[in-house]
Amino acid sequence: MGRRREYEQAEIVRPMGQPLPEVIAQKAQFFYIHRDGVRLRVMLAKTGNDDPRGSILFCPGRTEFIEKYYEVVEDFMNRGFNVLVIDPRGQGLSDRLLEDRLKSYVGNFQDYADDLAFAADSFKEDLPKPHIVMGHSMGGCVALLSVISGALNPAAVVCAAPMLGVFDVETRMTEWFIRIFDVLGFSKKNLPFQKKTGGLPVPFKDNKLMSDRTRYERWAAYFKTTPELRVAGPTFAWVSQALSAMSYVNRNAKQLKIPGLIVAAGADPIVEPASNEDFAKDAGIQFKVIPGALHEIFMERDECRDQFFEAFDGFLKKEGF
């Protein structure tokens, strides 16, 4: 308890003043921590059990924030885990890295991995082992990067639709275009030909993320009511660093020496499901695809989410967690 008193209490976003979910209100705390001059917001949710099953260290995807994952956090807590979630630098209520708060920017993807490791170390007294590092999309790439680079040394890694290959960067020419413009001084400029949404969500019927309207509207409400949470399109630097991170993780798949599970979204229009399967095969870890699921597996229809947690529970049982 004494260790956590050192940290500043962080704000919690409540669209239209809505109350927190009961479990989150009772068992979660929000803090700011500082690493290399960057203020990071984290949430620590403890089950309250005398003997927790272990801890989940969770990294969200690009543009995402802690509050989006309340339902998922409760799912993990109900399984006996303490949970730590971070707002990645440049997102949520963590410090933005550019004067234009809407720009999606990072100097190096390793910063994301090192931030997650720093947060886990900061709250290690509240995070009993075994540790399972997890992430969605960008966060999945970060989770794998954190393990392969040695930033974290967890017992296992689990990813939902990890960003290991994306449809928007389909050719070598596109990749070189992005890298060259990054080097030429356009690193903090947004990629051209992006829709100017100002970080606001598109109507449900036009979205490519999930098919569950209730969860979509719940997520969208945060961006609609809280401008501080909004993140728009990626900069040249972000995409260039993402390409480098994906390449590094894919090249070093065989260096993943711990148990792992990757769950791909079968109808994902953003991350290539085949890239998830290829990595899992190279790394020798478990793989499952959820037919018909869009990119946001954790926010999808119950029938899709249930398949993820069936795979997750099976993984835990097989590996003895």
C-alpha cells in the first residue's frame, strides 16, 4: 500500500457523468506515473482475492484508452487475475508527444514496450505472478515486442488481432514511400489522403471495427464527449516505426521462448489474419481464428467474444496457469 501512495491520482473519464461499472468502481485505481519526462496514466484493478491467480499486463491499440476495456478487465478479474492497463504515450490521458494533440506519433515502438515494463515494475507489489502480457492490435505488437526485446519477462503472452501485417501497407513501394518521407523530415506530418474526422468516430454503419452496435456506441461516446481522448490519423513517423516493429517481431518469432496464444479476427479489414497465423506457426504457439469477427475482438458480438475466452481459458488450462 505504501508504494502506491507515491503516485498521483489520475482522472477517470465518465461520458455524460455516467457512473463507473460497479466492479471497476470498487476495485480499480487510476494513477499517473512518469518515465523519461512522459506522464503515463495507468489503471490497477485488483480482484480482492487473498490468492490471485496471477496478473494481466495489458496494452491497448492505436487511439485507444483505458476506459474502453472495462468489460474486458472485468472478464479477467472474474477469472482471478489482477489487471494493469496503460494509456500508451500519445493516447488517452497520457502525455501527448506533439503540440497537435490529435496527431498519432511515437519516436520508437520500443518506447511503448518500455513504458509497459516500467508500469509493471512500478506496481510489482500489487501484481502477483505469473504475469501474462496481453495486447490488442498495436498493443499486441507491443506485447510481443516487449517479450522478444527483453523489456518484460512474463510467463506467457496472449494477443487479439495483433498488428503484424496490415492491409493498408500492401506493397513494398508503399512501405518505401513512407520510410523515405519519414527520413526526409515529414515524420511529424500526417499521411496524405486520410479522412479528416478530427478523431471523431464514424457512424456505426460505416465502421470497420466491430459489429456490435451497443459496444460501438458505448466506445464512441467517449470520443464524442471528451475531446482530450481523441486521436486522429497516424503520422509518417508512427507508420514507419510500426513497420519497423512488425518486421522485428516477425523476424524474431522463434525467439519467443514462452507459451503464447494469438487469436485472429477472421473478417478483419485492418490486420491481415494470415500474418497472425504465420507468426504463431513460426513461434510455435497456439493460434485460433474467429470466423466473421471484425478487428475489435474484445468489442465484438458475444458469440465472437465467447470464442476468444473459450480459447483463452483452454490456453490457461493447458499451460497450467
